[in-house]
Amino acid sequence: MTQPVEYDEPSGTVVLRTEATCYVLRADRSRGAVLHVHWGAHLPLEDAVALPVGTEHDNSFAGRFDGVEEYPVEGGARFGVPALEVRFADGSSPVEPGIVRVQVVGPGHVMVALRDRVRPLAWETHYRVPPGGDVIERWTEFEHTGGTGPLLLVRHAAAHWPLPRRQSWRMSAVHGGWADENRLARTEVAVGETTLTSRRGHSSHQANPWVALDTGTADEEQGEVWATALAASGSWRLTVQRTAAGEVGVVAGEGHEGAEVALVPGRRHVTPVSVALHTTGGFGAVSRAFHTYIRRHVLPHPEELRPVLYNSWEATGFETSEEGQLRLARKAAGLGVELFVVDDGWFGTRDADRSGLGDWIPHAGRFPRGLRPLADEVHRLGMAFGLWVEPEMTNADSDLYRRHPEYALHLPDRTATELRHQLVLDFSRQEVTEWAYDWLHRLVGENAVDFLKWDFNRSFTEAGVRGGGPDARRVHIEHARGVHRVLDRLRAAFPGLRIESCAGGGGRTDLGMLARTDQVWASDNTDAVQRLAVQHGFSQIHPARVMSAWVTDSPNPLTGRAVPLSFRFHSAMAGVLGIGGDLDRWTPAELAEAARLIEVYKDIRSLVQHGHQYRLLAPGDGALAAVQYVGPGADRTVVLLWRPSASFGPAHPPLRLRGLDHGARYRDEDTGAEWSAATLAGFGLAVPGLPDGDCASALVRLRRVA
């Protein structure tokens, strides 16, 4: 069996081995630098030791280390993007690193310890190869080693990922906004610095902390691609650097400009993890590798199947009540729903979005008996019971704010900006997180709550640590860490509790939150047609297993688009299926069709949530969009196909399926038609007949028969 870490001590060369790739670095003690050597196909150790490092630029105007250091610092002949920038007590910044040791910490884990040659700063760069894939994890730990006065970490990246030299580079990332998340874009990488970031205190709707790079020739199924993501839930920054000398790399770190961290003597700071991988299988292989990594190494309960849920928001808005929720719960149970979630409006004086946030006790007028009778009835109906909460927010019109205005995130001499009529609570402060944990613990325990939809509906403004200080803006980092601590404690106290991460839709979708939650609300946009593009971008990194998707009413409440119920279901079946419509308005025929389609989803759920995903046709690239899921062992596969708008023209070519057992035959479970895997992959699956008109869709289930 190949060892995940090989270390040649005389040369200082370290080889990290994944299933299909290797990553080579070299600790050069004479220069006090850890240099990047190779990232790609497997190499023998002796070849890795003999490989040169691209530091031939040695005239006085060139950065000898730019682009080739594993963890570049500000200081010396370095003019590129630093992973580490410091402001020492005397106000100066240059760092002069020296290598202390290289240590194989354990299976698949190596650490390089460095320190400034004179000043009181030490840091460790960690590399780890999780088993069963091609992902490499990296993070960095800093320590103030003594002396007087604090030092400031101005930039404190988790990692710098250098890439091999190529003639051209293309960058893939997502952008968007509220109700328009995860719009995938591929653009040429310019010489210079291209920064993707969030300054909002959360990972954001506008961008997401990942980036993929290729030479411009990769497609969905072939070509070299390098990709990296950051497990940061607060502000973050990814900078793609392409030097004039041809070096390319990505610096991935928590925070943004000005989000500094003060280190006092003896204090340590640990960055979030950055993960990265290389593949020759194109963008699809990148996605499947990340999906596998997230299921195996990130999610708290990867083995579970996520239940079909019903959420009452679009049915009731703030007009929630025990009687109304019970009526909806009975209808939802009749459809085969497994989890019933009461959304906003159940607490305090929450009659609209201007009041009540922070007062987490049942609304006396709407739930005079409290929540427990409703929870007990939902359980009697055979469903789990869930609640919407927004623990990080308050309204100025709330008992909490009147008692503790100091809990809100703002600066005393600045006007507090309200967004959505609410203020952010400062989760970087222990007294605030203790308050939040106490009421959450009480709420879950007293009401037998099985599921929380944890929302976060606005970004930071006037954000600074109360009392000021040189690192007052560290709240952009520490708030999210406070959220993580509350989630960790709550899950430890209630092992059966499951949580959905929501932030006005997909505003906080990242590996840091996924390590503590079970699914993500990908977007507040439930238009089944527009969701295809949102879900396509989401799937580049994140698996269907965590993507909550609802069937809501038609016309859609956001866009006004009228969409058939089957299309709405087929769109939502590509992830974790939920129902969000007003069941009181659905006709008996619609309820019957919904019950049938929920049963179909339960039949294919293990394929969607635990299988491998193949994006056969991207939305917007043609008349059709299609995605395929293949189960373990390729025993079954399901294809979901959508035609958003009808047009005149020739028939669409067959869909060439992927991931099948090439020697097997497969039968269509609904029509009985039988085909060899070779035919399905080579010739393709004929596009099934679709209904006339716009918004037509189909679902095809195939099972191996021989």
C-alpha cells in the first residue's frame, strides 16, 4: 500500500500521495523557505528529490521566491501576495523565516515548523491527506513566542497553493446575489492578482470560498483541473496570482483586508482548513471528488438519508398558529412527509419582521399552550418536528435589545444600520454565545425539537470589537467561530438534533458550516426553472446530499412563473426534497400527484444523496438540462431531465450516460426497455417523450439486470 507521506530528510523533500496524485514540497533550510516542487501525477521519491525548483530569477528586480514558496511571507526579496503579513510592536512588517523542523506527525500528516530568526513569532504549516480520495488539507498555526506587547497578524492565510507552469490559465468560480446564488463563470486568469472575497461577515451570496483553475481546455469529463476551497464561515479572501514570470497560485485565507488578529505573548491562532485537489477528469471529476470528501470527512452524519420535509413559511408567512400548523401537519403527513418545520412567526411578538427577534419564547397569542402540544402531535403523525430560528439577530423592538443593547454588533459612536429591520448580535463575545446556547438548549429540550432551520438574514455593518483595540475588526472572523462553538455544544448536548444552515438562502454555504450542520438552504428562489442554474453552480463543490430544495406554489411567489407540479418536483428531486407550498390551496389531484412523486423520490433518494453525480447537460447550454446519479456499485442510476422552454427544431441527441458498469445491461424500471451499458454510454439514452409546451421534464430509472 502506498504511504500517504514520504520524507527524504537529507534533501528536505516531502511527497504527499493521494489516490491518483502527488504533491511535492522541499524544506530549504539554507534559504529559510519551503519551496513547491510538483503537484500532479505520481512520481517516485528519487525523482521528486532530483527535481529542480523554479527559482532561477535572481536579478535584483525579480522576486526570487514569488509563486514558488509554499507559504510566502512579507519580507526579503518577495513581491507577490503574502500568505503571512505581520505588524510587529515597533510598527515594522518584514518577516525573516527560518525552518525549525519537518515532522511526520502521523499517517498522512506532516508539519513544517518555522519561526522568525529574531522576533517572537513562530508558525507551523500543516499538510494532511485524508484517506480515500485526492484531497489535501492544509492549515497554519501561529504563536507569539515571548517578549512584550502584542503583534498583529495582518494576513494570516491557511495556505498558498502553487500550481505548475502552463502557457495559459482559466479560472472557474461562482457569483450572484440574494435569490440568485451560485452563477458559474469561467474567465481567463490575467497577469496580476484576482481576488474573490466576502467582507460581509459570512461566506455570502455574492461569492463562495472556492476556485478552480485549468489551462482553458478542460470540460466536464476531461482535462487537468486544480481546485481549492476554504472552510471559513466568516469573511474570507482567495487571491489568484499570476506573475509575469509565469508562476500561478492561490492564497486562501480567513478575513479580508483589515480583519487583523492580535497575538499576545503565549497566544496561538489556528486558521481554518483549506482543501485542494488535482484531477485529469475535468470539472465533473473535481465535483465528485469534493462530494466524496464532504460526505466522508466533513458532514457529521454522512451515512444518513435526509428526510422529506415540509416548511410552513410560504403557506402562512407570519400568520402562524397552533391550529393552522396542525392542519398543515396533517396534510403533510398524508403526502408522506417525514419532517415538519414551523418557520418564522412562532415566538415573542413576531407579528412582522420589525419586532420579536431575540425573544425566543412561544408567541402567547398564537401558541397559548406553548409548542410542546404541536410537537407531540407532529410526532404522533409519524414526522419529526422542526423550528426556524435566527439566533444571531435581534430587532430593536425586542425585550432582548431593551435589556442588552450592548449585545448588538455596532460601534457606540456610529449610527447602527438596520437591514431587514434587524441588528446582528456579536457572537465573538462569550456572554452573547452563552445566552444563545442557554435558550437554544432550553428550546430544544423542552419541546422535543428534532431539527433547527438556523437562519442569518443580514450582513455586518459598523462591525468592531466593543472596546476597540488594534484588531477590532477581528469580529469578521471571531463571530463565525462563536457560531461554530454554539453549534458544536448544541449537537453534543442533543446527538439526535439535525440542523440546516440558512442565510437568507445560500449566504453561508461553506465547509465550516457543513462540518456542523446536515444540509443547506441553497437559495430563497424556489422558481423551479431558475433553481436549475443555482443548483448547477452549487454542485460544483457541494453534494446533492446537503442541498435542500423545495416544491412551492405556482405561480411562483418570487417570479410569478407558472410551472407544472411534475417539473417543480423533478427540479427539487435533484437535492434534498422539501415541500414549501400552501397545501390548503392544493387540489385533491395535486395532493395525489405530490404523494406519488414523494414516493418516487424516496425510491431514488439513496442514489441522489449518496451516489455519484454526472452533469450531462448544463442549464443554459441548450434546450435541455440533465443530471444523472449513479448508486454504489453502479447497480442503479437515475436521470433527471428538464426542458425549460419549448422551441421548434430537430430532436435532441441521445444522452450519453456515465459511471455505469461497462459489462452490464440495464432495464428501464418504468418502460421495461433494456440496453447495454456500452450502448447507453456510447450511443446514449434516447430523450424520453416530453409533454408539449414550456417546463417539461422527465425522470428515468435504470437498474442493472445482468
